[in-house]
Amino acid sequence: MKKDFFVVLCTVGVEESEKLIKIITRYIMQHA
């Protein structure tokens, strides 16, 4: 899964990945 995430990060670019990370972090906190 980490490989996939890294590939997405490279494909989407830094700006979009930062948004994604914020969304994912929020999601993880809500479902912790």
C-alpha cells in the first residue's frame, strides 16, 4: 500500500498530494 501511495504522490504532484494527506489525516482521526 505504501508503494501505491508513493506512486500516487509522484503522479499527482506535491500540491495535490498535500491536499490528499490533509484529507487522509482528517479521515484517520475521525475513524481512529
